[in-house]
Amino acid sequence: MSCPQEDGIIRFGDHISLKHVTTGRFLTSKGDEHYESGSQQQKVFSSEELLGDESTWIVLPPRVTEEEPGYEVGFEDEIRLKHIPTRANLHSHEVESPASGQQEVSCFGNDDESDENDIWKVLQFDEDDEQYDDFWRVNQPVIIRHVQTGKLLHSHDIALSGGENEVSAFEGTDDNDKWAVSFD
């Protein structure tokens, strides 16, 4: 397992957990849980507890890139987030999410299958805040924009049928779009 180095900079190849800043919940997926409607792909949600590998993602560059494992992830860089146990990619598309009717976020593909809907961009939450430099760091609030649709990775206190909080993609920026790499 590759965790961020002492400088706190996230690098391609790192294994991370993403904590939703507003609710304190972790971006999670389980291979045996799929949406009952919409895409019927692997469900993504935010969990109150850090669920080990089910809440762990590998930071990867897009499939065609000059970036290599160990390169620092800077703001505006495109990334993919691969779910550790299922090897599926964090994915979004213009399908309605089940609880809020926003844009669905799911897991799709595997080590060999990925598409343009798996690509996200890491951005500073507040461009005027002096805590940011050129690189994405542990515990730093960021927004993660879906490249294809322009919507932001989002969560809120709206529950799915299993009681977990829904994760969706949302247009506009508010506190429900803040995520931070965490190892709590």
C-alpha cells in the first residue's frame, strides 16, 4: 500500500480515503451492492465509518498520459480513482441519482476497462486561501470535478435505501462539495 509521503503531497499510485468535510463520512463502495435503478452499476455512498479497503481508492492518471506513479498530483490535474477491492473506477454520467435526483456517481469498469466518464479533476476549494500551493495534500479541502459533465463530487445528509448517505455529482459549488484525503 502506498500512502502519501511525509510532505503530505498526494502522488499517482497513492492509496487514499476521501472524507466528506461537511458530514465527516467516507467515500465508499461495495462490490456486491448495485443501484436498483438508473445505471444499475456498483453503488457509491458515504459511510459513517472508514471501512478499510471498501473506503480506499488508488489515485491514477487518465489512461493515456505521460504521468507516472510517484508524480505529484497538482491542482487542475486529471485523475481516476480506482476502488481497491473491486478495481472499478469512480464514474459518473448523465443518469439521475436515486435519492436526490442529481447526477448518479457509481463505480464502473476494471483494470482493463475504463472510459472518459472515469476522469475527474482536482481543484482548490477556495482559490484565495493561502493554505494551497501547487499540489493536492492530505487534509486539504478540495473539490473534485467530473471532466465530462463539469459537475462536482457531492454528498449530503440524504440517505439511500440502505441508510448510507448518497454521493452524487452536482452543478454549482457549496460546502457539500468539499472532500479531503484522510486516514482517520
